[in-house]
Amino acid sequence: MRLVSKTSQYVVMSLFAIVFLAPLVWMISASLRPEAKVLSVPPKFLPSDAQWDNYRQVFELIPVFLWNSVKLAGLNVIGILIVASMAGYAFARLKFAGRDAAFMVLLATSIIPGIAYLIPQYIVFRQIGWVDTQYPLWVPKVLTPVFATFLMRQSFLTVPQELEDAGKIDGASTFGIYWRIMLPQTKPALAAIGVFTFLESWNDLFGPLIYINSENLQTLPVALAQFQGEYFTQISLLMCGATVSVVPVIAVFLFAQRYFIQGITMTGMKG
Amino acid sequence: MSMATVTMARDRGTVQVADVRRARRRQNLTGWLFISPIVVGVVAFQFFPILVSIGASLTDWNGISAPKFVGLKNFVDLFGDDPLFLQTFKNTVYFTLASIPLTIGIGLVLALLCARPIRGVAFFRTAYFAPYVTNVVAIGFVWFWFFQPDNGVINGLLDQLGIPGPQWLSSSSWAMPAVIMVSVWQGIGYPMIILLAGLQGLPTEYFESAKLDGAGAWRQLRYITLPLLTPHFLFLLITQFITSFQVFGLIYVMTKGGPGHATSVYIFNIYQNAFSYGKVGYASAMAWILFAVIAAVTYLQWKLQKRWVFYT
């Protein structure tokens, strides 16, 4: 389609790119400025004399938060991949009584807004002593990956039957067929779910906000919000923390962009 | 046939039936073992809490002492005697009605720009999508400083153009538009990707015959591209409504619902009632009203699609 010439298209696209990237560029440049020069009039987007010392100061505070974020993201990704791929495999390829009914019931739960069960969940977790631990931030998530199960089922449905039959003839157990033969065929779906789960866990605000009080258990993004007045009193240091909390995510996204976009479109229109 | 062979055949039959039965039982067991983690999880962490939540919505309960059954009083109070509930509801509708057309509209423009195979298109697509993957705390803070009235970036730029900027987050009429702007900026990547996938999947024959008929680019867009994308628009309307109506993070980081209650939205109100004031029963009632609203609007959109969604 040729609505506009190539040059004007580049101009328009570049203007949009500036709008979308400027706040992120400003964040990085503010993190490298002396505190007195963070908010300058007229505004500046590029740092003049980089204060790398800001990062040295911030890295005295944040390793524990960073580790918590990494650890929780890891637990969620591995757990959800295992639980969802097992369930997805069973729903797609095994025959058993009650299979389709169970699948429908699982899907039906996704129409209830999370807040409706988050409140009672909180009360139950408080009763069993899970408040101010990290269990509520991964155990319930790992055990309820309805959406990921749906995606894995779709993916397992497309694997050719001959592969499964060959495994059966070789005498492989059901688990062996799932683990060694079928699972490697679903790598794109696994990658998409892995990226989604990583982002969701890393960027989660609500969970850490309501469950974590001890600072040594807090995740990086939420620590920035909670301990803002305590540790990150200077804007430049806050922006260092913000930058560190955004960079791993952008890196994962750049690295796995293809799977991420595939995942979005897969869930979007073919569901 | 002798007596002996008949008995043997019958025995073999029984053995086979028993075998089949045993095999089927094994199959059932294997299947349920594979799905047991998610079944246990959904029962324990969703079904059970949902039942508790339905019950709680009919009680006066602080989550600690014994709940007191009050029937529909929470619902009656919410609609009849809680101005904050009605205001947060209106704020949420405002937020939703403004952000949905903006995200889908600008998302469409970006998708159309990115659909043309030109050099460097991957860079632009990534740039537009980048805010979508960043966490709301980091970008909420960045924009918080951008919107500072005296020395923030936005008013600084407006000042260069000779326009006096408003008080943004500390103004009760400008705080909501400011939050909406940030939300649109962050959320646009999603509709863009969905529509881009839609554009790339359009059959080329239509465009070729339209070109032969002498239809220009605008007419092709208006009469071919947009009608063919209507299923994608329906999908986006449904999903964007569900997410916008439950906005929380940006509000929490940027305004905490203020100034006054100017940006207090539905989920923020539930959050405060449940986790700050300990009004668990009341907050649960609000959660179920939210469910009813989302279910009703989704159902309505699904029913109305006949009027405007075009399926090939």
C-alpha cells in the first residue's frame, strides 16, 4: 500500500520512535547525571559528564532485590513450563475419562477477574504463615498456568502422530514419549511461554506489594516503589535503579522477540 | 467344536475384557496424573478462593475475626451510600473510554507504517513495542518527573514553544489525562502487533483486483483493509476493555489515586478497602460487581459483532 512516499514514511516513523524511546533515554541519562542537574530547564536528554559513581552507590543497595527478581522469575518460568507442558500434552494427546470436561472447566476459570480470588488467597496465606515469604509469588502461579496450558495443548496438537507411534513401537513409556519425543517438538511454544512468564514475574507489582514486608525479600521494581523515600531519595539514584530493573527485560525481549511476537499473535487470533 | 475349546475361548474373552478394562483404567490414571498439578492448583488457588469470595461478599468481615452475615447489604451500600465507589467507577469508565480508542487507533497507524517492507522496519517496530515490556514502577517514576509542573520535561518542552503547561499530576482535571497518556504510550505495542499480524495475513488478491479497478491507496484502506481487519478490532476491543478496566499499577506509582480521588480507579479502590482498611467483605462485593460488568460488556460486544464484524 502506498499512502505516502518513502521519505515521509521515514520521517513519521522516526517521530514516533522519538516519542516512544525518549522517556527510556531520559531515564538512562538521568541515572548518569549529578543530582543537581537531573531536572534541567530546558530539558536535556543526553548526559554531559557521566557520573558512573551513581551506579556504584546503587549497587551497594540493590543486589539482594535483583537476586529476588531473578530467582522468582526462574522459579516461575521453570515451574510453569513443566506444569503447563504436562497438562497440555495430556489434553492434546492422551485419552482419559473426563478430559474434555476438565479442560473446559480450566478455561472457564480464566473469565473470573484475578482480584476476586486474590483477596481470599491473601487471607488463607496469612493463616498458613505465608505472608512475608516468597511462596505466594510463585507457588500459586506455577500451579495455575491455565493460559500456558491452552497454548501448549495447541502446540502438541500439531505434532505428527507418526512420531508418537514410533515412540510406542520402541516401547517408550507415556512419560518418555512426552519428555523425549513430543516436548522437543514444541520449542517455539515453550519459548513464547518462557518469555511471557519471565516478563510477568519480573514486572509483577501487585503480588510483591501485598505479600512482602521484609526488604531482603523484595523484588527490584517493587523495592524501588516501596523504599523510594528510604534508600532512593535522589532522583538520579532512583533512575539508576529503574534502569537496572528495565535493562534485563529489554535484553530478554530483544533476544527472544520472534517468539514473543509469535506468542502474542498465536494467543490473539487463533485461540 | 468340543466342550474344551468353547470354555477356552470364553476364558480368553473374559481375560481380554479384563485386559481392556485394566488398560483403560491405566490410561485414565496416567492422564489425570499428567494434569494433576494444574488441577490441584486451580482447585486450591482459584475454586476454593472463589467460593470464599462469593461468601465473603455477603458478610461484614475484616479477614481476621469471624465473618458476620449481612445478606446483600454490601451491594446496597455500594450503590446507595458510597460516593467514592461511584466516583472510582466513573473514573475507570473515563480511563477506559479514552485509552481504548487511542491505543487501537494509534496502534493501527503504527501497524500500517510497519507493514511496509522498508529498510530498518525491525528497529522501528522494536522501538514502538519497547515500553510494553518495561515495568510500571520504572516508567511510572520517569513520567512522574516528566510531569513535574515547574522543572519537568513536558512543561519544559511546552515552555520552549511558548505554551504555559498545566499542573498535570497535581491538578484534578489534568491528572487523569496525564495517566491516560502514559498508559497509551506503554500499551500501544500490543494492538500494534495484533494488527500487524492481521495486515500481514490479508489475501493479496483483493488488492490486486482493486488496483485493476483503479482504486487508490485510501480507498483500498477504507474498503478492503479495514473491513478485513474487523475481527482483529473485535478481539482488541474485548481484551483492551478487560485490561483497561482493571488498571492499577500506573495509578499506584504515579498518583496513588490523587489529587483527592481524581485518579482513583476501581481496582485501586478494591485494593485500599481489602488491604489498607481490612474491609474484606466489602471489597469482595466490589470484585463481583467488577466481574458482572466485565462479563456483561464482553457478552454485549460478542453479540453486537454481527452488526459490524466482517468475516470472509
